[in-house]
Amino acid sequence: MAFKHRLFWFFRFSQRVGLIVALAVLMVPPALAELADPVDRLEMFELDNGLRVLTIEDHSTPVVAFQMWVHAGSKDESFHTGIAHLFEHMMFKGSENIGEEEHARLIGARGGRINAYTSRDVTVYHEDVTSESLPLVIDLEAERVARLDISQENLDDEREVVLEERRLRIDDNPGGLAFEALAALSFQAHPYHWPVIGWRADIEAVTLEACRRFFDTYYSPNNITIVIVGDFDTRQAVEQIEQAFGGLEPAAEIPRNPGQVVPLRGERRSVIHYDVQAPLLYAAWHAPATGHPDADALDVTSQILSAGRSSRLYRALVYDREEALYAQGGYWEMQEAGLFFGVAGVRPGVEIGTVEEGFFQEVERLRTEGVEEAEVAKAKRQLEVSLVNGLSTAHALASRVGRESVLTGRVRPLQERLEAIRAVTAEDVQRVAQTYLDPERRSVVHVVPPVAEAQLESEEQKRGGE
């Protein structure tokens, strides 16, 4: 068998047992809690052509999660934005031996689930099937990687599908427009600047030659990681992957865009005119990339400030001031940078400037006054539960393994992550808020109704008389 093998860890408990133990120990003082982590059974293999395979066997249920992580997202586009997402669609258009949409039909006929998604960093194809269907999944994925039908007809068809998707998700969606503008403001010199779905003009203009060049470069075996979690035999699966994928030629070079995240020097603003009854306020600050030492403290900060109805922003703007319909946010980690962001929907009859004032007052209060220990403790418990829920299904566990391995080069043990969260203090929360949530380094987007024509004429006449 032509692959290199390295065993990371081995642990005897099954995924199900690990989950039960994990849920139980959440009630135990942190110093006593030791969780059984399925990642302790993780094995990694690498084929001679560079394709990596990560496996975790778990025979508690007859289910297998198969995920193919292509390390190519929108940040890897050079001439046409949206091409990475376009290929997520093209991969379902058939290949030399499999007809259009036949891949999905074959999986669905066996009771499996199949889907895919594209982000700024990766494109992921995933199937959840019963154990006996894993060999079929492996062969089908290898078929479309090796012999995808990249034709002008398929490109034209999927171009129209993507343009319609863009219309629904962004062009006719005020929230989509706002977040697109927020990223463009925040990452002016970095590929995270453009949306994953791409700019409309680029989608319309992308050529067949550009598609083939992108596919040949980024869908190479040395840019692919396969993750399998569930009820299967590791040796048999890896042998089949070697047979199916081993003949693919690796790319001599996998180029990456050289863009850098440039620190903001002063606030940046954008106003979008859209026919909304309730104006929208979006704000964001640069934050560290995934895997940064401050990530856990920022997660806790995000929970306290903007996660759920008990968060500071929601309580202040929705309950106390009654100026917003909702308020929420998060810490968004990507491979090369992050965003700490917040969103508020303005209550009808309230000025957006009034909501913005209250919004930033809460952010500044956290920076200057800090937080209570009880708030920190609650936020940490919420994050612990979320992490443990990442063990609840084979799919969730495969996603955790794939994301961390591809984006950081290391799958972080659950116990290590939990201990890092538990170590966050009120002082840490205030420190990261003061470090990253600087009012001089934020981007702000307003979505407001168009200015009425009569108002525009009045303003023109007023300026003309001055």
C-alpha cells in the first residue's frame, strides 16, 4: 500500500461513551473533569501524491461521515471572484462515467445525505451514509475529481444558477448586502474583501479556460484532505482510497494570493439604500485568525456581548431602551484573519443613529468597566456545552477534524480546548476588548430606506440658496 502512516493517538472509549462522559463531567469542578475525546483515536495517512486521509473509527452506530476538504476557497481566486463557489455547483454536473446529478441520486437512493459548501478558505463535499455505502462514496468522489465534465454547457447552466442564488442571498437581501459591504470595508487589501459567491460582473464573465485552470490547480490530490468518521474499517477504506485516488497527479505548485490584512486607521463607513421598514446596523473589528492565543477570550467576550437574549447588547437595545428589534453578533475565525462583529435591527420609528449610539455605548462600557465574574462563568459554560455537542454526531466530529486540520495543521484535543476556555478571566475579557474593539478601528454599515425624491429636491434647493 503506497501511503505513509502516522498514528496520532488511541483511546478505547467509543464516541457515544465519550459524549455521555463529557456531558456528565460538565457538572464536575473543572480541576476534576477529564473528558474522553474521540479525536484520541485519530489516524492520519498520506498517499504518495500528497492526498491526506484522516480517520476515526466508531462502531456504536452503522453510520459513516465522509468529507472531502478541498483547500481552496474564495481567497484563492485571482481573476474571477466566485469561481470557487461555482465549482461547488459544477461538481454535481456529472463526469465521464456519471451523469448529471447522478452522484446525488445514487447516494439518496441508499438513504444517504449529500451536500457541499464553500467558504473563504475551503470547499467541502460531504456525505452521511450507512456503512455499506462507503465504498460507493469513495468511488464517486474519485470519479468527479478525476474526470469532471467541465464543459461550456455546464458552465453556462451553473452560471445562471449562481446568479440567481446571488440575487436571493445578496442583491435582494438587505442583510446579505450589509455583510458583503462590511467585509469589503474591513478587508480592503486582502482576498477576504470579496464575497464567497463573487461579484455579479465576475460571475457573468468567467470563462471556461479560467474554470479549467482553477480546477486543475486546486483540485489536485496534494490540496485535498479526506475525513472519515464512523462505522468502517480503516485499513479497507484507506486501501480503496489509494486505489481510487492514488493515480491522480499532484500539482507542482498551489499558488496562494499574497494579500495582507491592513490595520484600519480610523473608522470606515458605508451606507446602503434599500427599501427596508426596519433599518439595519452592522459593525465589525479586525480580530485574530483561527488558532490565535486570544481566540478563547474573544469567544467568551462574544458570548457576553452579543450571544442570545441575555447578552448585553440584546438586553440594552431590545429590553431596556426598546430601540432595536434584535441585537446579536459573534467572533468569526478564518484561516488568515477574523472579524468580531455585531448586528442590530432598528425598531420602526427609531433613528438608526440612536441605536448606533446605544450599541457602541455597550461596547465601550465593556472595554472601560469590564465584566462580572458571573457573566464570564456563564459564557464559559455555554462554550463548553457547544464544544461537547461537537461530539454528538459523526458528521459534527468529521467537520471539527477537517476544519482544524486543514486551517491550522493540528486537531486540538478537546480537553486542551476546554481547559483554555476555563482559564479565561474577567481581566482577559476586558484586555481583548480593549485590544481589538477600538472605535478607531471599526467598520460600520447602515442599511436605510432610499431618500425620497422630494427630500432630495429640498436638499438641492437648500444647497443652491446657500
